[in-house]
Amino acid sequence: MSSPLKICFNKECKELKSERPKKGWPLRSGELAELCDRCGSIYDEGRFCDTFHLNASGWRCCETCGKRVHCGCIISINTFTLLDAGGIECMTCARKNVIPPPNPSWPPSLFLKDLSVKSWTQLAGSGPVPWRQAPSLFNSPINQPELHQRVPYDVDLSSGIDRLNVAERLSASSLEKKKIEDFSERLMNGTLKGVSRNTLENGNAGIKCEEQPSSCRNKAQLSSSLKDEPSTPHFGLAVPYACPNEMNGQIGVSGTHLRPALQPPLAKQFHGNVHNGVDSSGEPQIRNGRPRVEARGRNQLLPRYWPRFTDQDLQHISGDSNSVITPLFEKMLSASDAGRIGRLVLPKKCAEAYFPPISQPEGLPLKVQDSKGKEWIFQFRFWPNNNSRMYVLEGVTPCIQNMQLQAGDIVTFSRLEPEGKLVMGFRKASSTPASDQQDNEAHKTHMGYSTNGDADLADPSAWAKVDKSGYIATEAIGVKSSSSRKRKNTTLGSKSKRLKLESEDLIELKLTWEEAQGLLRPPPNHVPSVVVIEGYEFEEYEDAPILGKPTIFTTDNMGEKIQWVQCEDCLKWRKLPANALLPSKWTCSDNSGDPERSLCSAAQELKAEQLEDLLAPCNSAASKKLKGAKQEPDNLEALEGLDTLANLAILGEGEALPSSSQATTKHPRHRPGCSCIVCIQPPSGKGPKHKQTCECNVCLTVKRRFQTLMLRREKKQSEKEETSRKKQQPQKLIMPDKSGDDDPVPCSKTENSSPNQKKVVSEGSDDDSNRIKSSTSPFKGQIDLNIQPEREEELSPGSDSGNVARLIQDATERYLRQQRLSSSGSNSNSAINQALLGGGTGEQQINNSIILDSSHQDPDEDHPSTLSIKTSASVSATG
DNA sequence: GTCTAGCATGGGG
DNA sequence: CCCCCATGCTAGA
């Protein structure tokens, strides 16, 4: 590794590394720990753990020779193997009885299971994972050439995994089912052993486990092999891949699904080679759950698809049964995956490697079990795409909704043995392994142990987080930040810009826009202009509003506006002036205005019942309406969301949030039980709607934001016009420190508002009460707050800003657009248009309205300048 | 007019 | 340059 630090990687050692530090164990990043001479020597001699970890936990004794092995440590990860019956065995003993696995590509258990022979179709459509038999194909005597012959299309067979996967798929897909059945049958009869070996031997740069019974473990042994392949990620602390000692199918735990640092003595063994075990080399595979590593550049599965299960994940999936989990792959849900279309795009390689072969686009129904044991049937199919295929799982929407997943969350696929069931788990993007959502330590770990090049891994501080049991224990904040960061660096970072946007969109997805709206506070030193809408005053911020700690506004006995804020530490509620601007994290010590209550020890001013009254309205959907015009968080949920957002603000952009908001089936951004107007509305959009006079927090904040939005739009439009239609906004918008509400162009309202726009709207709206009076805001629009947020995801794949404010803006824009789309032709819609048209120049206003309509329809057009271009075309359609 | 299925496109690796 | 795949696009239901 190229640790920036000059000291020995051994945290027990403070020695400085020499110019040419000694190489130690492989890190998950794929690099090697750099040690000082002394530690290096100790490591080389195999005495590292004995020397430095004597008092650490994780020591176990070899079941055979009794030798003590430090199982809970990355350094010794490859010096032992887990026994099926429990316990461990040192490599020395393990090698003695090693028998090459029939085919490392597939879990040995497969070979031993008494699988009935079914056609793929049958298998796929019913019962325990049918397709899992596929692997068996390679267990047949069929020789490599035969496999190749079955390959209908051109594939790179040079890689072992390629061969296996492709051959497998190809053979299945290209062959007639009868053939497949026969093949499977043969496989089941165990007559096909050896195929994989041949394949691997010939095409795999990896180690040939089959040839050398002990090689598997040898491979697993880091240093030597790793040193040979420094580029290979070895983040897996996984237990060395153990070749089955017997043909009973038992093999040691494959490191594949075990995270490196999460390799404590497993309470339960999760067999199965890693992924399809297609990896014959065993080496990389073992370490990181990486499916098959055809060394250098020929990986079949991209790192982002490598399963990163924790043993807890696996345990959860397997439940109390004795099932063995074989992690297959995972995928971060894209916007479209999580959208309502219900199509989950499967990574091609993964689909071909782990799902039953399909030769027809129609594919097969695939039964999948979720982590809760519930079964789902998806259609596994593909679309011809160019000369390739695009694999998709159709009908996943119910499942995804059931799991309350959003774009950015990760779905994991694994195989449950011996049932052979395909299990679909998930992890929330928040880093909490959601597949089980157990509140255990493991879940505090990052799910993102990174792959190659993860700086975090190379960072000794990260190592410091590796506790003695081998778990990566991280403090809450740390988990959040580093986790999400890792995510970005790995899955997202390596992906397209599109995905990056998505990741940022993630943040947005985790906040209801109400939550976001409610968090807005006027920028410091800025006096918000007041807009009166429907008799209520709204603050209009010229500059970017800021995010502050959520508070509850109210009026005290003296009739003064105040706000209540809860101390982060003692949770006591403190009273503050209404205009106090609070940091996201506020504690009593910040209560400088009230020295008496600037300590947590000070009694709470609010009595229990008062507090209850204060919060009560929040819990009642019926009481969502606010008494005041200020942005008052209207319920606890909102508060929670606000807290989240506040935290977000602190954490900075790109930080994943705890997925506190779980989507409802109707509205992904709302949580079960949510009684907001959105959630109680039928999908059709019919039913209760916000009235124009609605004064709920949602409406208030949206209206407020609408004003801001319109103002900004108008500014930019003006600006644009002044610069002769010169496009200039996009970059600005995506600049973290400039994006969002922060208009980079210093323009006062006066400057940017055409005189006309200052006219008070008095359009002949169907509802006169909807007029917006404003003394300062140039925009006088009306807003129909009835939208179908559930469509937001679909229509707005991503935000291009990591700036929260920007997200909020986007949310608002989307909201507005939505309401327009969903209520086109409605009074409110026309009202908006009229309102917009009523003020300022027609063109100007039209553009504004059009912008709203056009925005977000295309992620690439999420810029005013671009949007405005479309206006003319959209006008007719809109008008 | 809406929704869906399936193909096409194009950015990014 | 090719492949993957997210998502756009659109014909058809």
C-alpha cells in the first residue's frame, strides 16, 4: 500500500517505515500493508499475530492440531479454514486432506445435493432454485471443447470465469432444453466432474485448485500470491478458500461473502464459493467475495457487483435454518431500477453467471425469496441490445417497495443452499445492512469495504476501527460519512456521472420535500421579504436559504414569536427567539441567550403536557395545518426528517443518510402511516387534495419555495436574455458551493424583476382566494399542492447537485412540475399559468411556467438555460 | 390519454 | 473501440 503515513502499518508499532518498507498482508484495497523492518520480518516469519495480537480476541484452536490461530484478524485470515462442523483448522492441517473441489465455480454443496433434474424452465419457475443446477454443468465430464462448442456467440473465453459463465449460459441458452436437461441430469449424476478444472486450467490465470489439492489454500494465502498480483484487490479478509476435504461437498467458508475485516470465527458457516466460484484462482475470490478474479483486468464482474455481505447478512438470510448462503452479487438500484417501471436491470455478467440461462427474450419466471422469507416471482428476461443482451428482472416493484428500497440502495442476490433458493436481500444506502436490519454491531460497519483503491482502507485510521474481533466498528458519524464516501468511491465513484448524480439524488430521496422545505431558514444577515399568500405571510429569501436545526415555532404568553429547540444532548426543549438561527446540532450550551438554561442540567422550561401539546399536532394528520405562517415543522416525522436534513447539512454533501424515511408503497418518499395528502391519495391522483387555502406546512413551505424558485428562474432568465441567450448556468448549478439556492449572480430583486412582474396578480382565477399578494416578490403564482410524488422518481432521475439547497430546490421544482403535470387542465394549473402570465412580460412568464413543466424531464436539462430553450416548444403544448 | 414493453441511444469505463 | 447499462423514446395495447 502506499500509505501516506510514514509509520509502520502495524498499529502496535510506531516505527517509521524505511525507504523500502516491508510488505505485509494484503489490504482490502489490494495493496499490501507496509511495515517497518522489524514488523515486516515478524510478519514474514508468520509470527505477527503471535507477537502483536496475543491479547486480542479471535484466537481459536485448530481442531486438528490444536494450534492457536488468530482467526479474527486480517493478517491471519489465510492461515486457517473454517470447518463445516464448526471450528477451524490451520492451513497446515487443512492441506493434509484437501481434495480439489469438483468445480470451484459453484458451491460444492451443489454437487452433493440430491437435485432433481428439471428443465430450466421448470426450475426457474418453481421450487427451489432451479437454475442453480447450472453450475453443475461444469461438473460434468464434458470437456472444455464441448463447452466451447456450445457457445453460440463470440465471447472471450480466455478467462476462466468467462468460460464458465459464458459456457454455462451459452450452453443452456443455446441448447435445446432437452439437452439441458440431459446435461443437468448428467451433472446430477456427478459424471461431469472435471470440466471446470479443465476450463480453469486452460483459461484461467488464476490458480488451479484442482490440480493441486492444496493449492486452493495456498492461493488463499496472501503474501505470496498477492505479491504476485498486487493489483488484485484483497480486501477480503475472508477465510481462505477451503477446498473441500471430502466430496461431501463441504468446503470451508469462502471469503467471498465475508468481508475482510468481518471475519470473525463464524458462528455459522456460509458455504458456497463465492459467486459461482467461477473463480478457480480462489485467491481473490477468497479475499473479497469477488466472484472470480481472472486477475488483472479480466474480471467478469465489476467490483461494484461483488457481494459485500457481512456474515450477519448471511445469517439473516439463512435465518435459523442450516442453509448455506452463497452470495452472488449485488447491485445498487438505479433510478430506473427503483422506479415504477418495475424493471431491475441486471448486470449482464451477473445475470449470465447466476441466473438460469435463457435463450428467449421472454425469459423465465424466477422465484426469489427476500430476506424475510417472502417469495416473489420475477420475470427474468433480456432484451437484445446491439449484439448483446440486456438482462432485466421484471416485476420487481412490489418487492422493492416491500423492502422500501430507493434508488441508491443495494439489492443483493445470493443463493440459499441446499434449497437452492435465490435470495434477494438489500442494504440501504445509509450503510446499514438492511438485509436484516438487525441492530447489531456488524450493521454499524460499513458495507462498503471498499475495493481497490479505497483510500479509506489504506488509511490507518480506518484500520484503527477494526476491532479485535475483526469487525469494523465505527462510530455513528463515521459510519455515515465514510460509508457513504466509500460507496461513492467504489460503486459510485467508479461509475458514470449518471450514477453519481444518482447518488446525490439519494440524499434527496431520503427526504420528503416537506422535510426539506421545513428546514429552510433565511440566510444570515438577510431580511426576508414577506409574501402574503392567502392571507398568510411567507418569508421570501433572496439568497439561498440555509438549513438549520428543526425547531417548533410558537408564540409565547407575551405574544412573541418563539421557537422551541431540542438539545441534542439532553433532549430538553429550550426556548429561543423565533429569529434565532440554529446550527444543525444544537445543545444547551448554545443557548447563550438564556444563560440559566445553557446547561443540560438546567430544568426544562416546558412541562410535559406543554411539550405534548406542542408536539401533539404533529402526530395527527388531521392537525397538520399550522396556525402560523412560518415554516413550522408540522409533526414529529417532519422533525425527524429535518433532523436528518440538518445532519446532512453538517455532514456535507454526498453523505448518505440513515434511511429513516421508509417509503410507502404509494409514495416512496413517505413512510408507512404517512397520512399526508399524497399518501392518502389514490394513484390516480383523484381524491383528497390540498386546497388552495390549505395552510399545512407542506403547502406553506412549497408556496414559499415556489416564490423563491420563480424569482430565481426569472433572474436567470433575465440574465440569460441579457447575455444574448448565452448558456451559462449548468456548471454553476452543479457546483457544490454555488449551487442550489445560491444564485451566483449578484442580482437584486429589483434588478432582476421586471417592473411588470411586480404587479400584483389578479388573474381571473377560478379561485380568487388563491391570489398571491406580494410586496416584493415579482412572482405571484398559485400553487396546487396536490401532486403525485410517487411519480417523482420516475420523472426526475437525478439531481445534479450535491448541495442540499439545490436538492430542495429541485424537489420544489419537481413538485411544482408534478402538480402541473398531474393536474393539467385543472383550475390550479391554469391558475398558475395565468398568474404567471398575468405579471411581467408574457414571454418572461411563459418561460417560467414552461420551465417548470420542462424541468427534470431530462436530467441533462436540469438547468435553466437549457430549460428555457424548450419553452417555446412547450408553450403551445402547455397553453 | 395513459401505461407498458421493448428497442435505441449514448455516456462512461 | 467495444461493451455495459441507465435511461430515453415510442409504438402498441
